[in-house]
Amino acid sequence: MTDKPGAAPGRNAPWIEVVEPTLVSEAGHCAALFAGLRAAAPDLAFRLWIDRRAQLAGWNAQSTALRPVFHRRWRKFEAWLLYRRLLPTGAPILVPTASYFDLRALDLAARSPVPARRVFLYFHKLRASVRRMRALEDLARRQPAFELFGTSEEIVQRLRAAGFPQVQRVLPVLAGALAPVTEAAFRHLLSAGAARADKGFSKIVDLVELMASTGSSLPIAVQTSADHYGRYDERTVSDLARLRGVRYPGLSVLHDTLDAAQYSRLFAGAVCLQPYDPAEYADKMSAVTFDALRAGAPIITLAGTTMARIVEQTGAGIVIATGGAQDLLRAAGEAVAQYPRFHGKALAAGAQYQPQASWAPLVERLRAACASA
């Protein structure tokens, strides 16, 4: 970590120090999130502190400097050390996928109240037990100048209830690097993104098994990517073994990591299956949702998730009560039978979520911070 603070090359404004320890590739939520922010604020200069093994070809442009420094095992300790180093510089610090740890680590690293327009934390998930709420209240008293953002009204209200005075909602529009590929005719069911238990991967395998046993003719494509560290959770390892044992002619299993163009093409003519765990996704968003909507791919998802709220508001798919294979297959059949209608609704929904508008509350505060630095 030898970089010096100061203005970005060719600019009078300082770097915005973006801390994203788990960012390792151009695939997934973290990368799509930052791509959306960068698209909404091309005038700002970002220095991105990421995993030491990160592969981000093409990102190291004048407006984005990459600093691959984090080790997976030590990333929390290294983040605290980085916060200690960055706080005295006067540069704005942004954590785009913040957690309670980041609040606590920044407070410990600061040792005193941080000045205004210095720390910006964006929360996609925030659980708040009684004990945690008390801890948040203590942090709010010590760090009233922290500027906090949440993906949902629930997160915003929790942070405000804790006493943080500067809390705003920012819809997490996750911009893809490429223009979406659209197709008005149905092509396949799609389970996109990393194969994980919280994303309902076992439900997808249940569905494929049911389709095979009932002689279904619906084509289905299933991505089996690992997480950003190349790992699978224990349950998903078992589900992958089950999937390998299924003999279904309409199944396409996508083992290899896809580039941005290949990934984008998956959504053309797709019905996007998102049977995500409502307990995990009650106030958490997925990049897959916006990728699907931008391509006009209707979504099938579970009640109680953020995806369900979007679908209910826009009509861009079907919400089911449970993720049982029978329910998923029934909903898939309905979506396929009415594909042109659902496709149009999904395209219209995708048009509502434009990065520039959705990111505005955070971008405006970052611009103010740069102007005052």
C-alpha cells in the first residue's frame, strides 16, 4: 500500500477511495454494482482497493485506479489497517457493500468523530437484533457525520432509528458493461449467476429433476459458477452432484466462467428463475434481477424478496409462495405461454431503473465531498 493521497491524475478533485475486499472479477454483484456507480458518475475518479488476485481487464482507466491488496483470510484486518491509513488523508472513503463490521472498523480506526463528507457506507443487508441496535446507537452517537445509504426502506429506517442523522435510500441499479441482448420469443429457462444455497440452487436442481421425470420439453440453462473465491457451500456441492446425475435433454449446464458478452446473451429470450431465500433477500438485491429486466427476461421469484416486490410492482414476471419444484414448473409454463406480454413488461421495468437517476443521492454527496476536499 504505497499510494499517496492527493488529486487524481489530470483532475483537481481527489481520488474517492473505494474499499471492496471481495471483488475479484468482472462477474457478480460487486463488479456490477461498481460498474453502475461508475456509469452514473463518469466525472469522478475512483481508486478501487480489491482482492490481490483480482482479474479486471479494462478497468484500469484514468478514472479508476486498481489496488489489488486484500488477502481473503486477512481481509477484515487489512480493511481496518487501510481505514487507519486513509482516514487522515482527507480523501472520501466509500464502501459500496458495507456491513456492520465496516461501521465498527471505521470507528475504531478513527478514534474520534470523523469530519463531514468523509465516510460513505452503502448497505445491501443489515440485520438488527436488540443487541445490534444498541451497538448501532452507540456508533451513531460517536460518528454522526457518517453518511449512510441503504438499498431498501427497511434498512434506511433501521439506521435512522439507531440515530444516524444522514441516511438515504439508493436503489442498487447494477449496470452491465454491454447493451442488453433482447429476444421477444422464448428461448430457455435460466438460472444465472453463482450456484449458492441462499440463491435457491437446490430448488433449481429439484426443478430439473422434476422436468426429467415428467418428460418436460422446456429447455433450461443453469450456471454453476462458484463464489468470488472459487468455492461452493457444502449444500451446493451436494446439489451439483445431483445435477450431474440428471439425464434431461433440454438441460445446458454452464460450468465455465463467462465473459460479459456471453453472460449478457444468456438473458435473451429467457425466463429468469430466482427462487432466492426470502430470509436472505428480504432487503438485499441481486445483479441478476437487473440483468434480466434490461434484456426483457421475465422473472419467477419467491414472495418476501426484493425481487418479488419489483415483479409485483411492474408485472415483469410471476411471484410464487414457495420454491417447490411443482410451483416453479407451473409458473414457468405460465410465463412461457404468455412470453410476449411478460417480455414487454420486463423491458418496461428495466427502463425504469437507470443508473444515473437511481445513484443520484450517493453521487451528489460524493461530488460535494470532492469539491470540499
